Amino acid sequence: MSRPEVEGPQLLVITGLSGSGKTHVSRALEDVGWSCVDNLPTAMVPAFAEHIERSPELRRSALVVDVRERGFPDAFPPVYRDLKPDSLTTSLLFLEADDRTLVRRFSETRRPHPFSGGDAAIEGIRAEREALRPIRKMADLILDTSRLTVHQLRDYVRERYDVRVAGNQMVVSVLSFGFKYGVPAEADMVFDARFLPNPNFVPRLKRLTGGDARVVRYLNAQPDTGTFLRRILSLVRFVLPRHEAEGRTYVTIAVGCTGGRHRSVMLANEVGAAVEKKGYVVRVYHRDVKEG
């Protein structure tokens, strides 16, 4: 189940909302072998792209560009659309987070928001979100970091962009989540388990999670659980080899329930274990298990 290495040099452009984690992503990329440049003026991006094509040592390069540059929201889209060198693969990663998370992050760092103009941070956040909306639509991948710790964000980057494992097996991430907290934007496949009986309404199970044997037994006793799991695995086993044949370096499978504590956790564990038995490199994450 080996995957082909992406041919030719690659340029990953990283942008998004202030406070969404662009610096952490850049550092994680450097840790796994990428050359990273922060805050390059938009007008210089085409020249940098051409330089990458001529420089073997810059085979994997990343740029962080954002609103620190005056006029960025208007200047960047036409430059990026024209960025089509013959031998360079380009992609755009857009980072974001919800308003509450961004306000908390700016409060913790005591940094002013670049769009606030002396007003409250929330005003700057909303203005920036609106200004970057056209660029967000251009993104190849939108990553919501609201519920990711710094360590989880770095793990996410390493799994998807580690050039040192090029040619090895595709990484499959299996993610449990709660629909009440939002569908993960990075998911390639989403399965909804909310139709299954909810252990949250069983007093003896309410405070447990889907990783507890008692919750697992309860869900396995429900007639639809096994049928649903088999159908998930049937689709996953059909799709994964085809993604791999296309040269995908990672695939994210997301399983959701209402709160992300019971049904989705149990099913994500089962899916992860089954996919791992097929020889894939698997990472299982439970995004919202601590929220209940």
C-alpha cells in the first residue's frame, strides 16, 4: 500500500485569521523538513515561486502571508491565481478559529488585533473575517484550530506534511467530534451517529466516554450499531485504496454524535482499529471528549 511521492517542488501558502495558529504551523513544517518564509510581501510571491523551481534545496517550501501586509486582502487573490509555474505544485492552507477562541487567545497574549483600530478585539476579528472571505474561498484546505491544542496542531501538520516519510504509507486520521461544536472542516468523510441510542441519557453511563468498556457494551447491544459500523468500514475500505492511488498523503475520517463523548468515540476507535489492521498508518483523535 505504498503511495507515490509528489513529483517536483511544492509551495504551500499559509494564511488565515490572526491568532489562528499560522506561526505554530510554520514551526511544525520546519520541524519536518520544509523551508518556511514568514510575512513575504505579496508582490514578491511570484519571484519566490520561480526561485523554488530552480533551487533543489527549496523543494518543499511554505509561505506565511496575512494581514500584517497593508492591502493584503485585495492584493493577494490575483497574485495567487496567476501563480501557475509549469513544474511547481501550489496549495493554499487557510487557518481559522471561532470568535470566542480568538478573543481568548488575544486576551492571553495581550496583543492588539491588527484590525481592531483601538476597539475591542472582537470588532477586529469580525472585520478581518469578512475581509478574508474571498481568500478563504480559494483555499485547498480550511483548518479550524478552535479545538486544537498547540500539540495537536503540530501533530496534524507532521502527519500531513512530513517530507521525511515520502513514499511510505498514507496516514489515515480518524476523528470523533460533537455536532454541537461544529463539523471539522478538514474531514474528507463524515459519518453521523446521532441516530443511535445516546448513552448520555443512561444515568450510569452519562459521565463515562465511548472509550469505557461499559459504554462499548451498551452500544454493541443496540441492533443498529453493528450494521452501521459494517457499512462505514465497507465504504472506507473501498475509498482508501483509491485515495492512495491518487497520491494522497493523508485522509481524515470523522465520526460525529451530538456531544462527541460516547457514540462517536466508540465508533472512531473501532474504525481506527479496523483500518490499522489493513496496514495503514492510523491516528485516532477525540476532539470533544472533554467537553461534556
